[in-house]
Amino acid sequence: MFRGATSLNLDAKGRLAVPSKHRDALQTQCAGHLVLTAHPHRCLLLYPQPAWEPIQSKVMSLSSFDKQSSALQRLLVGYAEDLELDSAGRLLVSPALRDFAGLEKQAMLVGQGSHFELWNIEAWRAQLERVMSGDEMSLPTELEGFSL
């Protein structure tokens, strides 16, 4: 279970160091084999490879003749890259994915249970501001009556 938000720095080569608490879990869960891909919200998704495979299968089972389905296939599968943690626990984010998400020096790694989101720091702050202002805080019908 991946949770928490961590500010990270990308080095000049586009590498980021995964926090040790997550690094250990990733080594146990998938031997450091990961998939990094684009998300429609202009962030990146980082999945342990075994958790990514059923998602890719489901996306690719959609009709390529449907405009929305094919657009999702192009984004999620087209940008997907297989990565491996290096001996220092770092990941190399490709120039194409850094460009897609606007990643420069500082990024936010945000745990989402089964995977992570990787955000440009300013885009993350804007996302939080939208949530906190109430623009995106209405609960879906599945959560009616939900309380914390």
C-alpha cells in the first residue's frame, strides 16, 4: 500500500530517488520492475509492473475504432515505459514523460494505494488549490453518506 506525498528532486539526467520506505516495498512487491506512463491530468502514473499488466490488458481490450478508447490507449499504453530501480533506488524519467508532465527540478510523488502519481510541483499545488476551494470536492454518488 503506497500512501503519502513526498517532494523529490530530479537530477540533471532526469533521475529521481524513490523514498526508502517505498523502495523497500517496491523491491519486495516487484523486484524494482515498474511501469511509468502518462495520465490525462498531466501527471505521471508509476505502477509496480504486476499491478500495471491487468490495466494495460483492459485498456487494450477496448475497441480501437472508438475515438475515446483509442485516445486512452495512445496515452496510457503509448507512453508506458518499463523501468527498473537502479542500485541507488533511483528511476530515470525519460525526456518524453518529463516533457508531458512538465517535470523540471522538483516533483511530488503521491501514493495512491496500488501506485503513485508523479506531479510537477506547481501543477500539484494547483491541483490541491482546486480541491481545497471546493471546485472538485463533490462526492460521487457511491460515497453518499460517507464520513471520516
